[in-house]
Amino acid sequence: MSEKVTIYDIAEKLNITAATVSRALNNNPKIKESTRELVIKTAASMNYKQNKLALALKSGRSNNIGVIVPRIDSNFFASVIRGIEEELQPHGYQVIICQTHESKQRENENLYTLIDAQVDGILMSVTDVTSENDDAFNNVLQKNVPLIFFDRSKHIDGVSSVTINDFRGGYLTTKHLINEGCRHIAHFSGDQSLEIFKNRFLGYKQALLDHGIEFNEEYVIPVKSMVEAGKAAVDKLLQLETPPDAIFSSSDFAALGAIQELKERNISIPNEFCVAGFSNEPFTKFMELSITSVDQSPLEMGKMAARVFLEQVDKTDTIKIEKKVVLAPELHIRKSSSRTNF
Amino acid sequence: MSEKVTIYDIAEKLNITAATVSRALNNNPKIKESTRELVIKTAASMNYKQNKLALALKSGRSNNIGVIVPRIDSNFFASVIRGIEEELQPHGYQVIICQTHESKQRENENLYTLIDAQVDGILMSVTDVTSENDDAFNNVLQKNVPLIFFDRSKHIDGVSSVTINDFRGGYLTTKHLINEGCRHIAHFSGDQSLEIFKNRFLGYKQALLDHGIEFNEEYVIPVKSMVEAGKAAVDKLLQLETPPDAIFSSSDFAALGAIQELKERNISIPNEFCVAGFSNEPFTKFMELSITSVDQSPLEMGKMAARVFLEQVDKTDTIKIEKKVVLAPELHIRKSSSRTNF
DNA sequence: AACAATTATGTAATCGATTACACGAAAATA
DNA sequence: TATTTTCGTGTAATCGATTACATAATTGTT
């Protein structure tokens, strides 16, 4: 029962052609009103459902868009995806998810796979920008498939991006720490080949400069986005001749690790030491000692990326609009860095 | 440049037929070795990529599978999806994500949309089981598309599911609280029309019974999975004649709210009051007062659901294997309920 | 009434790949 | 050498929908 019903079945039943059925269902104005009604009624009664695959083959558009992220089980990326899905669903697009696990090879595979699957666009957060081999990206562009970067982007001509102002995020946070009286501010930096981390670092540096605080190379520690990494980094910092009195971490997880380590050493937060993170992961506000962090409005970022995609799709192929959307970061000041009062 | 290369282009170049090209590329044994090599080499040199849409139309299989969850930006669901994606990717399947936001209507829409998109299977966590209208589900089954429930399931003949033993989760947690000396254990329950919440409740009840503790209806509070809901529930509980001395919450977020409220009232945890949650959300172990919680092994659940799907797809259509996989919950005992020592 | 203009529908190609069937050529057998 | 197998390839239909073009049916015009 319930074998697939096609427009040919409807046509046969009504003694007309599949072409007429197709036109009737697509509101082609050349169809007699009575025929249209009859076809629509019959289609409904036969429980007809358009075969999207046939449509896709004919039109060359799959109505699927691909999203590539390092991993999906992080609040930030999951929220971005949520935003994308919510924005694109009403337009009839389905979202296909791929993860890179920070592997450039996986990223390339995913790109090729998505193109093979004939997606109508690719929204992604880049995994690795050091590689000089951009074949996979070029392949996407050559195929004229809209490509949009979010959060972690890469400079490629004709590619739009939606990011936050990481420089400003770093600047604001550092300035806040300075305002709280900290004068020896360390920085946990992520992989500086990624712009987001580079910019957070630069914002940090600029804030120091603007407030007459000397930049100290030793205070910058490369750190993975993990609790353990934060602990180890604190250990390292406290061995310095002049240990710092604050940390601006580009990762909430590392910030958490730092706090745990400082507590174990009975260093009082925020009195003796202030800590601020980045990303506004849910746990930062849940802690008893809530953690100051920079919100990246992931939901908004996802929606924005989706909107940029919608603008680019359907545009004349020849014109390449390169759009750079930069969202404002929002510093959430919490207990881990509030000496004044809370 | 780089116009789509088809097997016809290759055929033309080599002065053979598209059929031969197709067979050569598909390792059909009837093709002369020399021809095969030539075709493969030429295909590579022309940068040929198989059009998956054409293949999908011909074969009726899209190589996409749909995943429906209430929301993606929750650690649990995101992790399940991660598991699904990792397990299915090597088999050439792409994962399409849909969210219901706990709306039955959205759930139905998603089901129809995925079927329209010709997915090869649907893995989902049910949103609402109260509804008697199963048209959307029946539509899936009629179309012979494998349907697999994970976590939140629903009894439908021929539908497999992967869940955890929620009863046992509830039982273990409650027993643990009893072992810690609690005798008045309250329960934050989710929507009991969902089996997961029903079973956690039943496990809780059974543990009380088995340990000679009277079940008190007043101690069971229906609670949304939100921090605020937990606070309100505590407020309510403390007004009882005999307030409880412990809470087993079916939500980590509500458990967190409870802890916050108890702290505000200067009730000491775990000495005066023990709290345990459910889901093992990342924040539960990050808190200074870490929260006892039940782990649902979401990654494993996702992988398992994917494996069940792989078993069912390609099976003779007539045989309906109904597989019920039940994973073991794992209680993570933490500070919020550890009176003994930690 | 004869012809033009309009409207509705049919015919057939197309999207790109797969595959049952047919057929010619080469190899094996008698 | 004649005949049967085997092998390799070509022919053409198919998946389901869309659409340019052709044609039939209807209406309008003089």
C-alpha cells in the first residue's frame, strides 16, 4: 500500500498529461481554473507528495545547506547551528551537519562531500588557516556554491563572513580588569593562526598600551580550550618573578581551570586575583563564583550567517558580493573579576 | 570554467557510451580491464564527480538521514547528534538536523519534511506522546523508512529505540541519597507523559519502598528543566509541615536552581540537605559544589541509535525487526550529596 | 463566415546515472 | 570449419518533475 504517487499517476487518473498536472500544481497561469482545482483535489486525495530528489536533479538545487563546525557538542557551535536552522527552515532549507574535530583533512573531506551532495550553500567555521592548500575551498567557489564563514574565518576573495569583534572583546575585558585595579594581566591565548585568537590577543595588548601598562611577553600563554590546560598555565605563571594578578583567558574552560588551580593555592578571587573568560559558556554564570566572560551571541551569529546566505543565493552568478558582518561582543561582568561589589 | 562533468562528457571524449563509463566506474566485472583503467584515469583528469542527486533519484536513496530533537543547543542532544554523525559518516550518510522546540506541530512538520526530502531513515527523540494523532509517524512507517527513537521514545509497533534505564537511574540515585542518611527525599519530576520522566519517578518510588521509606505525594513537584523552576520548587517544599532533606531532580538545571535557593536560605549542602540531578550536564562537575548526577552516555546513545539504523536499512522490507536497546545509567556521585567524605 | 488572437493542453527533451536486454566480436569447443 | 560460449559494449528505458515548443480548442474581430 501507499506506493509512491507521482504526477503520472494523477495524470493517468484524470486522463491528462503529467505536464498539465505539473503546471497545475505549480500555479502556472496557463492552466484552466477548473483543471487546476481538479488536479489539486485529486493530488490531495491520492496523497501525492512531490519527489524532492527529482526536483533537485532537474533544478540542480537540493535545498540542503551544509554546516561545518569543529564539533557540535559545544554550546557555542550548537547555538550557532540552532540559529542557522531556525532562520533557514522557513525558507525550505534543510541543514546538514559535519564535524571536523579540528582536523584539516576532515574539513577538506567534508567540503568535498557536501559539494558532491549538491548542497546549495556552505556555512562553516574554519578549523585551520595555516594550510596553504585551498583546493577544497576553491572547488566550492568554482562550483559557484555560496560559502560563508562564521566566527573563525579566513580571507578568501568573494567569501562573506559573520564574526564578532574579537579585538573589541579582548580590549573591553582587559580594560575592565585594569579598572578593577589589576596591573599584571596575563593572557591565555588560543591558536594565534586563527584570527579570532589573534584579535583577542591584539585587543588585550592595545588595552594595556592605552592604559600605560607595559606588555609582558611572558604573560602570554598558549592554551588549549580545556580545564587542565588552564591549571597548568596558572602553575607556570605563578613561577614567574612577578606573577600576574589577573588572567584574560580566550577560553572559558581554561579560565575555569585557572580558577580551580588558584583556589587550590588559596589565592582569593577576585580580591587577590581576577579572572575573565571568553564565550560565555552556560557554566560561567552558574558557578557560585560566577565567571566574567564575553558573549558572542551565537544564536544571532547563526541567524546572520543564514541571512547572508539567503542574500547570496539566487543572486546573479557573476556578481560576487563579499559581505563582512561583525557583531558586537558583550562583556558579562561577574564575580570572578568584580572587586567593587556584586 | 569547471562546468559540471558528467559520464556523458567522459564517454564522448573516449568515444564510448555513458553506460560503459558508468560500469567502469562502478567496478562492473564485465568491463575490460584496459577500458576500466582508461575511464578511471580520464574521469580523474576531467575532475569528474558523481552527481549524488541523479544517483539518489535513480536509486530512491538519498544517503541522508534525518535527526529530530527538541533543541540542539543542549549538551545532551548535541552529544547524541555527535555520536550519530560520527557513526554514520563512514557509511556515507549525511545527517540532517531538525528541531521541534517541544512543539508537536513542529515535530509533525519535520517528519513530513524529512520524508519529502527522501531521507533514508529518521532518528528522533519524541516531543510529545500525549497526542493520539500518529498520522505523521504512520506516514513514515508506511513509506518503509526506518524510524528509531532515542532517549524519549514512544510505543509503536515495529519501531526500535535506544534509551537508558531511567528507572534504574532514579532508583540508584534515590538509594544513594538514602545511604547518605536522607529520609525525606523530594522529587522534581518532568512531564510524566514522557516515559523517561515517568520511569525516573517510578525508580525513585521503588527505592523508597525497598528501603522502608514512605512515599509522600507532596514531595513530588512537577518542574520544568530550568534554574528558576528549581528555585520555586524549593520554596514550595520548604513550606511543607515536614520539609524534605534531599531532592532527586530529573533535571540538572532544576537541581542547580534548588541549590541556589537552598544556599540563599543558608541551608548547608550536603550536611543539612542533599541534591542530585539528572543528565550530567557539563556544569554539574564544574561547580565548586559539584552536583551529583546521572550520566546518560549521550555519545554512546547516538552511536547505538545509528548502529540500529544501519542494521535496519537494507533489510528485506517485509521483516520488521523491533529492537529495544537499553543503556545503563551511571551515577556520578559528587559533593552536593556526599556526606561521607570527598 | 472567415480569420486572428488567445488560451489550454499535449509532446518530447532534459537533469545524470544505472541497468536489463540486445548484439557483435573474440575465444573455446566440436 | 562450423558452432557454441564468453566477453565487452551499445541501445534504450528508467527514476519524477519541469518546460520550451508545438498544437488543439476556444474566443474575439471584422
